[in-house]
Amino acid sequence: MNHRTILTILLAATVLSLSPAAAQIPDTQTRKINPVIKSRKQLQKENEDMKSEIEVLRQQLKDLEEQYHASDSIASEMIEIYEENEERGLDGLSPEDYTPELTDSLLNLWYRSRQFSGLGRSEDEEYNMDSVHFTSDVPDSILLKRLAAMNAYITLPYNETVKNYIILYSEKMPTKMAHMLALADYYMPIFEETFNKYNMPQELKYMAVIESALNPVAVSRAGAKGMWQFMYSTARNYGLKINSYVDERLDPVKSADAAARYLQDAYRIFGDWNLAISSYNCGSGNVNKAIRRAGGNKDFWAIYEYLPRETRGYVPAFVGAMYAFRYYKEYGLVPENLEMPAHVDTFAINRNLHFMQVSELVGVPLDLLRDMNPQYIHDVIPGNEGASILRLPSQFTTAFIDHEDSVYTYRQKELFSPATLENLRNAGTSSTQLTYVVKKGDYLGKIAARNGVSVSQIKQWNNLRSNNLRIGQRLVIYKGGAPKATAVASTAKTSSSASASSGQSGYTTYTVRKGDTLYKIASRYPGVSSNDIMKYNGISSSIKVGQKIKIPQK
């Protein structure tokens, strides 16, 4: 029941509660013999009273809307967005808006050879999972037996589509799997603890494999970020902080907590984990529409053909990833040696702190600080804004405590000079450009609120002289604010060993440092892939320390 329906019922109840004369409805049963004739003045007064009651009801409805708006749940978004226009999904998009660019999880990234660089050609091959048919030496009977032995809380279907994804993860990408298996030792316990906290199936942790290959700084072409690939508006709705210093979508702990709450809300709506998982990829609106087209059937395979193409493979890929992580030894896969810290300690930081201060005074490698605290996008922990978390390998705990009194003042004037802080403020958060297609019932205020921007910004970006819109009109929207015309000359990261300078010909020059890969470099530049860098520079995936490469501006 939507807001308009509620309002109609309330108004009708109000009218019926008033006298027939006030409502101008003749009561033939009670007033047939002795009708009461009221003066014009009495009728006007009763009409004024009715208007007052209606205004009270409108205010109550407005208060109710604000309460729903304040709650961080899919249910509130469904009320605000989906019921306004049932063709739209969780993020206010129509099914036709869900292009591969908007749903490019690893289902797309892997097949387009963008997730890792420097791998063998056999893993760079692009597969059309809608038509490919893999074969394996492992018979179906064994696969079925192994799936049953997993005893998963979530139903694990098996058919040719699922089999294809099982073979893909287990046999077609050994190097990628070795990398993810190593990362899993560090990240999976975090996810398990999170889902346990909400009394949810632990198997949901494998969604991070599908979304980002367990890469905490993954960035999609549509601007989704982090291990759980949150878009800006959804991240904010679920309480993740995004500002000039922090993007908690990149925080493995907080983003996992937000993902758990999202999935919990989705499960409340659909009552089925496979549908909740699907909605994570394409939005609740698209899943609801698929259910309607399937005649109300809530079985995943019943609605399969009605889902967006990219979402159809999401549940099968989920099953394939879960299987591969459980039975990787049977396929001869060995986790890569990444030397992730076995034990981590956390510190509450209540003053501004720079990674360089910790690295040089405590001895923690700068790259390790970034890997363990990826949410701080400029190497600055903004403790002055409130308690912030610093994660350190336990072997550095004693050294940090010993230097805690002096670490904040070390190189403070240099690292926190007014010019540096101003540059950081100007840098803001990374901007994501979206094209929004105006739908029936849209107006600038609604579009602005949904995307976390202002009406004046939308008008400025699209050269609009009035607030008038037409259905089908395309609007350019920059989530996180419009990009700066010129690159920031000095940030925390450029003060470190990685040097990058802005060019005047549509590119940024980057100097390769120890430990860099094209994928790692590309992840620092939203919208840029390792393939983009190779094509732009005419190079292979092999790079060397000190080499200067050009990063194309997107």
C-alpha cells in the first residue's frame, strides 16, 4: 500500500466521519422525514473544520514519511522509490537502466580481463557464460555429492548453468583463485563474525568473491566501491561515511556490516536467500518485477529468465565460488603466499594522524598501513572529526604504544600544513558520473535527494534554466560532486615514494614503485582499468620500478 493509497483512505474516513451536510451527501435513511437544513455559515464552518482535519492528516503522513526516510533499510527505500513507480529498483533505476556498467561485478570484470594483470593468457580469455559449455573430468555424480556434503544453509541448486560456474572457478582461473584463497585467510573470519552477529548464513561471505575478488579498493565503472561494491547512495543509506578523508565502502569491517544489514532487509522482503542475493546485484525492484512476470513464483529458477542478463549468473556464480573454496585442494590449487598479518590490533585515534608519521616513527611499512586501512583515501586519519580506527599488525603494537605521545607531533607542521589540508578539502571524494533518464513523476528535488546532490548542482551540470523536466530527458549527475577542473597538486600520497603529476594532455604521469602492478595502479584511478593503461602506453603488463607511465583521465 503506497502513500497515496494511505492518504486516500484517511481522507475518506475523515469525510465519512463528518456530517452528511458537511460532506454534501444526503442521508436519506436518517433524515428522510425531518431533514436538518443548515445555513451557509454553518456549512462553511464545517468545511473549514474538515480542511483543518485534512491538514492534520497530511502532517501526520509527512511525519511518517520522515520516519521511514530516517531508517536505513531496503524497506524504507521500497516505500520511497519502488511504490512510487513499480518499474524501478532499489536505487531508483528501471530494469533497462541496469546495463553491464551498473552490474559489473566479477561476472563482468573477470571475463573482460580487468580484475588482475600479468596473468597467463588462458585466464584472460573472455567467456560468454550464457552460451559457453564447459566440460570436466569430474562427473556430475561427484559434483552433486560434494554439493550435498557442504550442508549449506542456503539452497545450492545444480544444473548446467551452475556446473559451468563450478568449472570456471575450480579449473579455469587457477592463478586468480590462488590469490583469492590467500586473501580469504585474512578477510573471511571478518565476514564470518559479521554474519554471525546478525544470525545470518555464513555462506553469504562468498558474495565478496563475486563482487570484488576480495579486493578492498575495487572500483567498478559505475562507481561502486570496495569489497562489497556499494554505490554512493546505498552506502550512505546504510550509514557508511564518505567524505574528503574517509570512504568506509573500502573498510572491510564496516562495509561487511552494511552488506549484512542490506541482505537481512532483502531477506525480510523476499523470504528467500537466493532472491536476496540476486537483489544485491540488480536491486529489489528488478527482482519484484521478475516475480510478477513469473506469476508470483518466488523460486529463483522460475524468475531466472525475467532477471537482467547480468544478474542471471549471480546465484550460479555464488554456488560455483562456494564450491571452489571448499574443494580447491581436490583441484590442486594452492593459496598464494601474500603474508597477510595473522593478528591485528586496533587503536582509537582522536587526533589527526598521517600514515607517514606512523610509518617513519613506528616502522610500519607504508603499503601495509594502506592495505590494512584502505578507507583513509589520502593516508590521513581524521581523528579531529571523532574517534577513528587504526589497524596495525600485532607485531607493531608495542612500538606504537611506546611512540604514541610523540607520533602526532612528528612532522606535524609539514604533513598538516594549511596548504596541504586545503588541497585535501578541495580534492573531496572521488566523483562518479551517471546518466539519469527522467521517468514519469520525477522532479528535480526527488532526483537530487535520491543521488545525494542538490537541485542547483543538477541544473548547473545540465545547463538547465528552469526546473521543468520531460520524460525521457537524460541528466548528467556527479555523485560525490563534480570533478575538479585541475588535479590537486599536492596530497598525502604524492608526498610519499609514489610520484604522480598531472599532464596537460588528458593524462596523469605516474612513476612505478616497488610492489606495483598495473592492476594496483589502476585501482587508484576511478574508471581506469589495467587494460586502459596498457593500450594508452602501448605496453604489456610487465612494468619496472622507476618507469613512467601515463594514466588516461576518465
